[in-house]
Amino acid sequence: MESISKLFKIDKGPSSSHTIGPRNAAIHFISKYPDEFSYKCTLYGSLAATGKGHLTDVAINEVFSDKAFEIIWKPEEYLPYHPNAMKFASFDASGDVVSEWTVYSVGGGKITDGTMADTEEHVYPNAHLNDILEWTVKTGCTFWEYVIEHEGIKIFDYLEEVWVAMQSSVKNGLKNEGQLPGGLGLSRKASSFSEKARNYSGSIKRRSMLFAYALAVGEENACGGRIVTAPTCGSSGVLPAVMYMLKKNLKHPDTRIVKALATAGLIGNIVKQNASISGAKVGCQGEIGTACSMAAGAAAQIFGGNPLEIEYAAEMGLEHHLGLTCDPIGGLVQIPCIERNAFAAARALDAATYSILSGGKHLVTFDKIVKVMKSTGHDLPSIYKETSEGGMAKYIKLQTI
């Protein structure tokens, strides 16, 4: 597996697969062919179907802003490797093709052309949590120590940057008000949720603030603000909300939270390696489900859970999102995406609490549920995998909101 720094990307929203990935691909292509006469990018499948709502064209056009450039949309055409496909081409003054490059945005901002994977640096020898659990038994260590074992202590310098960026996205989202872009006419809710939460006390106040924190990041992402993919832009509010609540409302220190982020990154990496975190590939279970799993495992660790209890929390976070469809209205990362971040954050804390109470004894392992998620994603019809052709996107149109 790759470094967890590849999973946690600090970047702008609203979509890791539809905005960050295509932008990175465009930068890579133009860096190789900077001086051609003109350029073209053809978007296929999910990238074309929901690209305008996800600002795919805006992200790519920014890279080619001073070039003769055209985007072609082909939502009905799917290339075999992945639903998020794009082909870049450059031309000379006569209109002849100089170069072509087909590349795929596979989730979390990662791009590959089928050969780029060969150059990836795999820093983890184990890609399954069961194997890492065996390591914890032999060594007496836990998951964040396994991260240090293979990435070195310097990974914590980056995780501290990640935590700072996550906190900023929460604070900015709580502060900013007004209407979200895109045509749905949605108003930001995080600020008002936060103010109303002040009228409560105890567990109700904490749960209300948790909702506010998750909405804050989701709304920042929807506006193209700076967030951390955890593991994606569309699910970027879950982990920060849980961690921020544990810091602000339960007074857990930053040092514990950064260690928990290491564990969360390890969990997300395993899903990414063995299944997918791409909504276009496996539906929203791969995004929100993985985010909930990461947050649940991280919270269980902060609550003092042992490795088996952490593993169980992560398993439940993913298990109870199996089959979740990706059907954003208007192709925007807003409905149902933003609310899902809030409810997944709450479910993550529930899973962490449940696992601690259980002592970690359970039947279905995390690795097994990752396999189930991948299989379920394969069985989902394509209309429920980020095409906006089914579910809420089909029956609730922009003009009816």
C-alpha cells in the first residue's frame, strides 16, 4: 500500500474524483506537452455525466486558461478500466494529432493510466487489517505505531498539517453563511446549527455540534473551499467533525487526535487498496462508508480501545453503509452528500461506543466487509454510481426544488 499521505490530500473541492483528479491529469499532460498549437479533452462516463455539477470543466479549464482548448462530453460512452475516464490530445497548427493520453480518476484525487501504478512506492507490506492485527499481537503495539514502523516519525509532521487544515475547514464553514452555488438554492446550515446547539446541554449539545461541524466541512467543499480528502471530497466532513468534537467538546488533546488520524488513514488505505473509494466505481458506500469506518476506528482508539475494538468499530462503520447509492441531484456534491456527512459522523461515534462496550468480540471481520463492499459495488447498476441517472437525481430535478 501507498503512504497515507496519498489518501489525505489538502486541496479544493467539490470532488476529489471529478475536480482534483482531472486537474492533476491536466497539469501532468500540459507539463509534458507545453507548447502545442491547441488541446482537447474528452470526458467519458461518470466524469461527463456529472462533470458540470462537480466543476470538472472549471478545474481543467483553469489549467489550460492561456491555451486554445476544447472539452468534449461523452456521458454515454464508458471506457473499460474505470467509469471516470478522460482523453487528452494536443494538435499542431495543421490540426494533426501530436499526442494523446487516456487517464482515469479512480477516487480520492488519484489518477492512473494503467502504467503509473508501476511507479508507486508501496511502503506497507500488509494490505489487510487481519495481518496488521497479528502484528499488534506479536509486538504489543497498536495501529498508529504500525504507521510509524513503515512510514517513519516524519509522517506525523504531515498529519499535523492535515489536522490544521481539517480544523480550518470546520472553522471556515461555521463562520460562512449564504447560499451554496449550483442552482439548488440551498442555504448554508452549519452556522445556524452551531448557534442553536448553544441552547442545549450534555449529549444533545454534543450531537448537535457534531452535525454542525460535519455540515461546515461539507458546505465548504460544495463551495470549492479548501478541505482534506478523507478519503474523498464528498465525504470530507465525517472524520474532521468527529475529531473536532472530541477536541472541543470532550477535551482530547491534539497529540491523541493526530495518532488517531494515522489509524484512520491506515483503515482508508486498506479499503482503497482492496476495494474502492470512488463513488463512480462502487457508489457512495465507498465514500461515506469508508469515511465512517475511518472515523469510527479513530474514535475507538481515542476512547482507549484495543486493536480488536478499533477493528470492530471500523468494520461497523463500513458494514452499515453497504449498498449506499451515489445519486447526487443535479450532479452537485450537495444533496444528499452534505447531510450524509453529518449522519455518518454520528454513526461513527455510535460504532466506536458499541465496539468498546462489546470488548471487540465479533464475527464479521473488517477485511471480509471490505470484500462485501466491493462485490456490492460491482452489483449496483451504473445509474446509482455517480451518473445522476437514478434515485434522487432522477426523481428530484433542479427545477422542482
